[in-house]
Amino acid sequence: MYSGQPLPLETPDAAAGAAASGVALIRTYKAWKGSNIFLLGGRLIFGPDVRSLFLTVFLIAAPVAIFCIFVARKLMDDFPHHSGISIMVIVVALTLFDLILLMVTSGRDPGIIPRNTHPPEPEGYDGNTEVQPGQTPPLRLPRTKDVVVNGIVVRTKYCDTCMLYRPPRCSHCSICNNCVEKFDHHCPWVGQCIGLRNYRFFFMFVFSTTLLCLYVHGFCWVYIVRIMNGERTSIWKAMAKTPASIALVIYTFISVWFVGGLTVFHLYLISTNQSTYENFRYRYDRRTNPFDKGVIKNFMEVLCTGISPSKNNFRAKVQKEPTILPRTVVGGFASPMGKELNYMGMAVHSGRKPIWDGSVREADDSDGSLANNDRQDKDGVSADISPDLSRIIPPEDTEGRSIMNPRHSSWERRSGDWDISPEVARESKQFSGRNGTQQSWTDSKV
């Protein structure tokens, strides 16, 4: 149901067989259709806004560096038995732990569901149903599908981009362009979606950042109080002697409202077994939450259960998708997007004048038996072939307008708007002279 990108060739024998057959193989992350950014050969996966991660690291590391230089270093000698060094050790360890959680949250697969290469078949479809012209297909792919979770019916939606029915609690992230299992939200501060496989680390990151803010904030006040008691001065004079502490107190006070409030909010979400996406959409306000197992089991599910393995192997080798080549249309060539059509040697662009092109000759030279049959007459004598203007130039009607297709007005051109090179006109006259007729080109303008 959730088969995704081109099937990876997991076994070495399969990869060797594909390589021997001349099939081009590339890593899965190079053929990935999402908006993710990969590092270290597909070992790390980030969102498209991964640059914001540098700002987050700076907002954490810079205040801690200021705290270590101007506060913790001076407090190391104020405590007996060298216990003051523990202030420095704890703040450094807490910062490193916080940064590691940030990288784990941002650089791992959040629970991406692989895309289907083909849309799923409707239920009850046997593959033998024939639809007559003008009839509506009897089976259509429904937009929603109901599944039962813990005895409660949950409606799932079909994703047009990933061509699959999303599992319960799954949503498509418009930023990363992926369907993420148990989607919580896309966090711009970590540059990654928060989902089933990294929600635990995200919560631990927010919680540890809150503890770090409280730690720095508290010891800045300790340092201010020790200055006030040591010099027997007022608190305002003591604060004036340590401007770094004042800056850190203000910074951590503002930050703790954000990260602390976010921690409290996610504690509530974990206790009720909701996601941010579900809570903001009031998903369970008027109906029972089928995933709620009670406060203790909800915390156990998020913090103590094993993390499900990733459904993607970004380093596996897959077959490279073939490039769409130009296709032949009515004796000419059309690009895959259909924006340009070379009709018998004349490149016709939308809104442009046609230009004589040599692609017809190349096509005739590479066209096997058909070209050879055209170049020989009934007696087997090779004929001298030159471009025929009757095939290149559309016939003119009585009003002097050239008509290629009466259904499309873009093919209608005035005869004076067609640019014919002198070589083509000369070859046309020679060809007409051999047949005993005279080909004339009237340049009429209406």
C-alpha cells in the first residue's frame, strides 16, 4: 500500500545484474522527489530550510560562551573545595547535549512515507473492465477511505502528490513535499519536519533548552548577589559592574517564555496523545481520540518505546529514470513538453516565425527502409529529392491565409509572415522544373 520510490536494489547480486545489463544506477537520495537536502552521501536528511539551523546553533552557543567567560569563570574560585568548577562543567555538558539533540532532530528521517510510482487500484477492480467511448469509468479512486483504530472509525485522505492513502495521523508537508507519519509540524528552527521518528528528540531538545536557560539565568543572579554581598553595595550597583550578566538575564528571561511555554504545551499534547497539527485543527474536540491510552501509557509511548525503522534507504541503488526523448509527430519532431514542433524542417514556436531547420534531413538519413523506398522510383533509379514547398508551406485559401489545422488558430499564418530562405526557394524551383510545372510563391498581405 505504501510502496514508494523506484524499488531499491538491496542485494549485491541484483545491483551487479542491473549494472551488467547496462542499466544506470544511482543512489536513492539523488533521485528523491521531495525538497530535502542530503549530506554525507544520504546519511543525513534535512529540510529545505536547513540554513536556519545555523541561526539556532548561534542563539544557543553564543550566550553560553558569554556565560562561561564572564560569569562561570569568575564563580569557580568562590566555592570551597574547587566545587565551583562544576558550574562550568555542567553548563558545557548541558549545551553539548542540547546541540546533539538538535542535530539528531534535524538530520534524521522524521517518518517519511515513500511515494508510490503508480496510483493504487480501486477496490473491486479486476483489470478486465472495458469502458466504451463516451461512458464514465465504473470505478473511480475515492478521495477518502475509512479505517478502524481501536474500535473508532478514522477517515484517511488520498495524497495526489505521493499517490497513496495517508495512514492515520499522517499529513503532507508542503515545505518538504513529503507525507510524514504522525506529522506534528514543520519546525523552521530545526529545519525539519517533526514526526513519528524524531518527535521524542524534538521534545527533549526543547526541554533541555529550557533547562539551559534556567541554569544560565539562575547563576547570573548568583553572581550578581555575590558581588552585592562581597562589596556591600546595592543590587543596582552590583548589576552595573557585570553588564554581561544583565544581558544574559534579559536574554534568558525572554527565551524561557518561548521554549518553556513550548515545553509545557508539548507536555499537554503528550499526556493527551495529540499532535500539534491535530490540536490546531480541533480534531478531537467533538469526538473521542482513538489514540489516547491514558496519561502514563501516553508518556511511555512517546519516551520509552522503540523508534520504528525508516521506510526509506536513501543510500540504496535504484534505476535511473529514463529521459523523455523527443517524439516524432506527422513527419516532424515534438519536444516532450509540446512547446516546440519542428514540422518538416521548420521549427514552429508559439508567437515566433518559423525557421528553417536541418532536422528533416537528419531524420530522413536515419529513417531505414522508408527513406530508401522514397528515394527510388519504380525502375529502381535513385531520384533526386529536394524539399517540397507543398509539404512545408500550408496551402493557401482564397483569402491568402495559410491553414494547417482549422481547429487551432495558432497555426493560421499570413503567407507574408513565413520566412523562406533563398536556398529553399531555389531547390523548389528546380524540383518544379523537373516535373514540367512552375511553382510560384505569392507574398500576399491582407
